[in-house]
Amino acid sequence: MVRWKHAAILAAVITLAGCAFAPPAKPPAPPTPAHYAVQPTPTDTAKADDVAQHFSLGARAVPAWWRLYGSDTLDAWVDEGLRNNPSLAATQHTLDAAHQLLRAQVGANMLPTLDAQGQTSRQRALGFPGLGPPTNLYDVYAGQLALSYNFDLFGATRHGIEQTAAQVDQQSYEFDAAKRALAANIVIAAINAASLEEQLSTSERLSTLMHEQVTLTERSYRLGAASQDDLLAVQQQAASIDTSIPPLRSQALRARHALAVLMGRTPDQAPSNLTLAELHLPVDVPVSVPSDLLQQRPDVLAAEASVHAASAQVGVATANLFPHISLSATLGSEAFKPGNLFTASGSVWSAGVSLAQPIFHGGALMAQRRAAIANYNASLAQYQQAVLNAFQNVADTLTALNQDALTLQAATNEAAVASQSFTDIDARYRLGAVSYPEAVISEQHLQSAKLSEIQARAARMSDTAALFQSMGTPLATAR
């Protein structure tokens, strides 16, 4: 009885020791910055287009944040993309396969296996000379159940399943990241396509005005009222604008193609562009505190799951240095006739325990363990980098939004002044107080100012989407 008690205590100690075979599955606590950027997060951005965006630090995240742009068309595009994007669907199927493989691993390694086997054969055996027939022909029938089970005393199986489960978690977070990125990319692509379309229209009008100025300058040159240098200067300006239009048109078409593919359509089925006027800038923007951010960002959570998987791999490599114990048993029946197959006289059984202790593998097992430890340390460093990247991502977008507002403010003021100037000069031209070339030049200034205003307004809208994306806001596609 004492020996059995000692054996039980030894088994318990060995089992508990298996828990310490792996390093901590959770990475060390990340840094907690006082604020994201070099400067504290402002409460509000500068005012532009009569809107000052408000940053609500610690406010509840908005799941379907793209609906804050106030466009039913944009909402429908995002929902369509989340339903139909092939890359997202492939990621979903890969994740489903990973879940099933985890279940298969649990069933195959953590539970006993029981198999039914049946066999029939016809055999020929040589007889002894002078003792009966020289040969024997007979049939053999057999049926049995085979049971096997591996005792996971040192945690090799347990850590292996833990590693696979952590890898499934990692894939799940990566799928979540793909969904969030897809939603943001559709919004940004729609804004970009709208901006490029308006830039193209403005540039074409600017080109028309420049060519009018070239015509007027040529006329003045022939009359001696303008020099050749004046003519060459306006011709160069017109050529420069003409040169910018084809690449701009190409960008506009490619933006529409990209939007269609993100939505799961072929490029020829690209939707018609929105206009920037149809999109409303989100005014109240929730900004998570740094500690909450790390629990929302799927890339950070995926890096944390990678640490867990690497920790479990160290446990597997360590457990492989210790004995492997397995139990096997069979119960069945064998007979020379089918009618006697499952009778008491034909019953057969076997039971056994096997133990395998690695002794010499040329240093391979220790090298595998050291490699697993190195991979674990690498995953810790990658987690730390993911945390820093998350903080930088938010800091950059917060900084960009305030600067976008200042840029748009200046561009709007410039466009307003240019518009007022053009209105005044156009009115004076109609009254005969100024020449037509002055009116053309004034409209050129107006169109140039509009071009800067379009770019600044689109950048502010795009960077707002980038901020929502950087927050790792949970998605909700239902209305």
C-alpha cells in the first residue's frame, strides 16, 4: 500500500511539473503612455468647413462607424464588400478549417481511440512427411476491438493542443483585422474616387482656361502687346496642366476599379462615384484610452495569441525530453469457421503498456527546445513592436486630423478670397471696366484654389476613417 501511495504522489508531482515546462503564455504588461502623441490629445480640432471635430477620450466605440458619414450609398457599399469580398471569404473558410482541425486534434490525442477490425484469409501450410496430409488449406476469421490511449504525464499532448488553439485564436484575430481593414479601405477608396473625379473636372476646366489665355497671349504677341517670353510662359503653363490630366484620369479610373474589387465586383461593374458633398464629416470621434486600445486592436491581440502559441511550443519541446507512456488493448475472436467466430473458445485478448524514454538523438531534442525558446523570445519582441505600432498609428492619425483641419481652413479661405475676386472682376468685365484676359486669369486662380480645397477636404475625411481603423473598433454590419 505504501508503494502505491508513493507512486501516486510521484505521478502528481510529475503532472504538476508539466505545467512549468512552458514559459508564461501571456506577454509582460505593455507600456501605458499618458497620451498617444508627443503632445496631449486635443479636445477639438481646428474649425474648417464650419466643423471642429471633437475627440471624446475614453468614449464608447462606434461599431458601424462608416454610417457617421451620412451616406446610404456608402453604407450599402461597405455592407456589400463585407458580404462578397473573396479575400475575406477565403480568410473565413481558412478560419473554419482551423477550428475543425483543432477539434480533430483534441479528439485524436486527448481521448482514447477505439477501432473495430475484421479480417478473413485463406492460408496454406506445409505438413510433416508421413504425418497426415503433406499440406493444409484452411480459412481464418478474426474480429476484434482495439483500444489505445496515450498518458500525457508531461504535457506534450496538452501543450500541443494549447499551441493549436492559440494559433486558431491568432487566425480569428487576423480575420477580424481583415474585416476592419476592408471596411476602412472601401470608405477611403470611395472618398479617393470622389476626390479624384472632382480634381479631374477642375483640372480640365483649368486647362480650358489656360488655353484661352494662350490664345489671347498669341493675339497680343502678334499685335506687339506681349513679348515672346510672355507667350512661352503661358504655353508652358498650359502644357504643364495638360500633362497632369492623363495621370489624374488614370488614377480616377483605377480608384473606381479598386472600389469595385473591394466590393467583390469586376472592374467593369464599378459603381458611380459619390461626390464629396454627399459625405458628411463625422463630428464626434471616440478615442479609446491606451489600455482599452490594446484590447480592441486585432493585430495586438493576434500578436498576444502568437506569444501563447510559442509558449506552448516550448512546453511540447520540453515534454519530448521525458518518457512517453501509452496503453493498448485488444479484445476479439478468431476461428476457422464463421459460425465459431464469437464463441468462448475463440476469444482472444491482449493488453500492454509501453514506455519510451529518449536517450540519444544526436542533440536534436535539446536543439528543438532551444529553437522553441528562441521563437518564444521572438514572439515577445513582435508583441512589443505591435503595441508600439498601434500607439504610433493612433498618434499619427490624431496629429494628421488637426493638421488636415488647418490645411482645409487655409484652403477654404484661399478659395473664398479667389471666388470673391473672380465675382468682382467678372462683374467689372461685364461692365467693360476690365479686360477679358483679366477675367480668365482670375478664374484660373479660383480653379487652382478649388483644387487645393478638394484635396484638403478629402484628406480630412480619409484620415478620419484611418483613425476609426486605428482604434480597432469592433464591427457591426447590421443596422
